[in-house]
Amino acid sequence: MSDLQIIEPEEKPIKGLRPTETPLLEMRNITKRYGAFVALNSMNFYIGRNEVVGLLGDNGAGKSTLVKMMSGINPPTSGEILANGKPVNFNSRADSEAAGIETIYQDIALVDQMSITRNIFLGREITNAFGFMDHKAMEDKAIDILGSAVQISGIEDPDKEVGFLSGGQKQAVAIARAVYFKRNILLLDEPTSALSVRETEHLLAYVRDLKNQGTSSVLVTHNLYHAFQVCDRFVVMSHGAKVYEARKEDTSIEEVTYHVIRT
Amino acid sequence: MATAQSDHIRAAIQQRNRRSRSSRIVDWVRTKPEGGIAVLFLAVQLVVIAVSLANPSFRYLDAANIAVTLKAIAPLGVMALGVSILMIAGEFDLSVGALYSFCSIVAATLTMTWGGDSGADVPSAIAPFAGLAVGLLIGALAGVLHAVITLRFNIPSFITTLGAMLMWKGATLLYHGAQSLRFKPSEPFNTLFNSSIGVVHASMIWFLLLAVAFYFLLHHHRLGNHFFAVGGNRNAAVAIGVNPVRTKIIAFGICGFMAAFSGILAGTRVMSIQPGGGLGLELQAIAACVIGGAALNGGRGSILGVVLGTALMYTIQDLLLLLRAPGFYFDMFVGGLIVISVITNMAIRRKG
Ligand SMILES: Nc1ncnc2c1ncn2[C@@H]1O[C@H](COP(=O)(O)OP(=O)(O)OP(=O)(O)O)[C@@H](O)[C@H]1O
Ligand SMILES: [Mg+2]
């Protein structure tokens, strides 16, 4: 037993940057356990006003876990969440919706058996006072929404079942939905994984523009060039903890790359 | 927000709307879950009607024959409406047959106790309604109980309700025993549930009214939308903000309620209740839903499909009776029909 060697992780968790003003959303000392497995370990993270944060890290680093937590569908084991400086409980999607957060999930989160329109308005159906849906109003809106963020060819019928769409078309529907309903914060978890080069550029430009309209974003991506195109700040995660954080002006793509791959 | 993409979609929709009626019907058959069964149902009716017009000794179109069929459909149809909602929400309740018996026996016993038997000296008019209300309440609460156990312990509802089926079957024998129970409720209950307008029995009218109500609930109400969502992709529904627990509890409750109503309707019509009368009905109800295009793993189905599926099953039964075929042919035909309808639905969808 005595020659058992403890191998220190190459990179230690760090505290990272501190917000200079009250952030839109702040995660303090967040830990998430799945049984004995620690998916997030004393993680600190914040989203400020008018900024795009790049959330980077290897596969399994905990990025999606953090995104789902900020979407309300994956409550922390311990730690504090603050929206606009006030402590909040994020126990369901309704809680994050109240905080003005929309998410494009990595696994798309569409119901294959339902139409595009019904997917876009799921949980936010346009109804009368008795809860009966106004199909015409939803379809009209859906057509507008589909034209707003990314323009994917081949979507011609908002009544079509999502299960029949291609991967990129599905992603476009998920993007369109989140983009339309976003208010304060847009979370994008690998939103361009199925998009063409042209539509990827469109979406990135759109995220940059959003910042000026008052919506901050978090972009999760494995493509550091994309991250450098749009992000103002970078957070690199490894094994559930933050290992590097820097503003764009204080770092370089080489340095960020180094921290992503060395962990 | 009038972008090129939106204009393109609008133009495409307009173009589709300009196409001929026949190609739109083909589209409907292809994309709707009930498309296949609708075609099959019409084809069967056309053939049988043609045969009976050509051959008057085949009494399919006789008023008496039609009346018999219209008397028989409702109990299974009512039960299948509830079962379909639950199947679409991604769950099963195998205990609906046992609940059908238990709730109707409780309703009938209470009706008797409270003086609602039509043979009493001064029959109570409200007693049968009170019995009905209690029966329906028990059905709904039983459904909610099955839901809570299933969701709390995160086990397949197939298992929960397999257990519940035996539980309610035992509870029926415990409460009442194995002998049949007379159920002749007083007026106006009897007229409301057991009279006929022409060839149409009251129970059939109840079934159709409920089918219309369920159609609006499932296809046009927010709640119906959520049934499809939690049954189709539970994780996506949660991620987008639909509460699956609440949605499924409601679906289970509706299913239990409908099982109870189905049992009471059947008891009123035949004026007596057999404690074992509901056994096997749960599988017939699931069969009616599947024939009507409901997916076994949730997220797909329609009310029109359930109505047509039930109607087709009784049409086949009626035809076999008219042909004086022994009863076991019915099971064989329905068995074949289940498999054939699923194969046709899949084939149609793959083409679409
Ligand atoms: N429900 C769960 N139960 C157990 N472990 C989980 C669960 N969800 C996630 N994990 C684990 O948590 C870790 C972090 O997963 P996460 O999805 O957050 O990674 P990620 O950084 O998004 O990776 P990728 O870049 O591949 O998407 C992984 O090791 C994963 O296996
Ligand atoms: Mg991920």
C-alpha cells in the first residue's frame, strides 16, 4: 500500500474572475453529485450584463450539467444561485423562465411526434381563457419565428412532425424557439453541431448582436475559433471545476487552447 | 419580421392549400395516426353494405341489428377513451377492467342502500346519481393512486397496475362476493342511461358526447398538448417546461374515471353486474386504441382513431354473429386486426 502514489491533477481548480457589478446570474460554490460521482465541484460562474461567455472544456467536463442547472432542470446538490443579486431556487424550468433564461440544449429537446409549431409553443401555448389553443395564431407566429434566427432550407410546413426533419433542421427549430422567447440570458449548448458553415456564421453574428440588445449569452462549444469570434470572456472547465478564466483582451487563442487540452 | 424564410414558408403553404382535394385526403391518411384505420373502416363498411344490399337475407342493415351494435359499443368505447389518453401520455393502466367491476359494484350497492332501486316502494331519484358520483370518484382516485405509486417509485406503470388489477379484483370479491348483483336504478337515472332514441341507445349518446369532449381536450386544449409531449419525449418536455408528474397524474385520473363510468354504463344497460365482468376488458381497450393508431410507447394517437377502432371491433363481432360463427372467431379476428393495423400504419408512415 505504501507505494500507492497520489497523482495530483495537473491543473488545480481556481477562483477565477470576480464580477465587477451585480451579474444577471451568478452560481456560487455549486456542487452537483450523482451518487458518488461529482459532476460539479465548488464551481463559481457568473453571467454579466452585455456579455457573451464562452464555456469551454473537454468532453465530460460538466458544461452541460452547468447549463441544465441554469435552465432549472438540474438542481444543485449544494451551492447558491443568485439572479440579479437575489438568491433564487432553480428547481424547475418555470424558475429559470421567470429569470428570463432560454436554452438551446445540446440534445435538442424536441418532441419528435409533435409538429414544429407545437414544439415551438410547448409549455407556452397561445390559448383562450379556458386553455384551448389558438392554432392559427401559433402557426402565424411559428412562421415568423422560423425566419428569425437561422435560415435552414427545406422547412416548408410548420405542421410537419419534427421527427421527419434532418439534424440541422431540428437544431434550427430548437434555436428559433429559444431565440424567440429569450429575454435576459440565452444559453447555447453546442448550438452549431449540426449547422452548415453559413448558418453557423449567421448564428454567431446573431449572438454578438444580441449583446447590444441587452441579452447576454453563454456559448458552449468545442470550436475555439467560434468562441473567439463572439465571446468576451472564457471559462475553461475540467472534471467539474473551473481551471481557467480570462477576459478576451487578457488572453490569446493559444493560451485558451493550452488550458483546454492540457487538462 | 418578414424575412425571406417566412415568406418562403407562407408561399409553400399557399401552394399546398391550392392542391386538389384528393391529394389532401391522401396527405391526411398518410400523416394522421387514424388515417389507416379510417380507410380500413370505410372499406369494411362499404363491402358489407354492398353485400347486404345485394343479399337481403344478410341482415346487417336491419334496424334491429344496428340497434344491437349501437347498444354494445359504449362501455368498451368509453373505457378506451380514457386508456388512449393514458397511452398517449406514455403510461398503461392494466387495472381498468378490475376497476370497471369494482366501481360499478360499489355504485350499485350504494344505490340499493340509499333506496334507489326501481322496485322500492318509494324509490329515491337521487340515490343512483349519488352512487354514480361515488363510483366515478373511486375510479378517479384509484387512477391517481396508481400514478403516484408509479411516479414516486419510478417503476413501469405496467407493473404498478398489474398489481393494482389483482388488488381491485380481490377488493371486489371482498366487498361483494362472487354472485351477480341486481342493478335496476330508479327514474330518471334509468331513462338517462338506458333508454333508446330510435336505434340509438343512450349509452351510445354518452359515448359520442364524451368522444367529442375528449377530442377537444386532447387535440385542442393545452393539457392535451402536454399529454402528447410527456408521452413522446419526457426529457424534452421537462426541459421545455412541462411538468410530467402533474400531467401524468391527470391522465391516470381520467383513465380511472372513464373505467368507472364504463362499468356503470354497462351495469345499467344489462340491469345486473357480474363481479368478474370487466376481466380482459383492459386488453380489449388497449387493442381498440392500437387499432386506432395509438403508439404503444406513447406520444401518438387520436380520439377519432379510438372511436373507429372500437367501432371496427364491434362491426367484426356483429358480422360474425350474423354469420353464426362461434365466439372464438372474434378473438382470432381482433388478434389479426391488431397486427395488421399496426403494420399498415407503419407502412403508411414510412412512405410519408
Ligand atoms: N444523470 C447523470 N447521472 C450520472 N452522471 C451524469 C449524469 N449526467 C451527467 N453525468 C456525468 O457528468 C459528467 C459531466 O457531463 P456533462 O454532460 O456536463 O459534460 P459536458 O462537459 O457537457 O461534455 P460534452 O462536451 O461531451 O457535452 C460526465 O462524466 C457525465 O457522465
Ligand atoms: Mg455537453
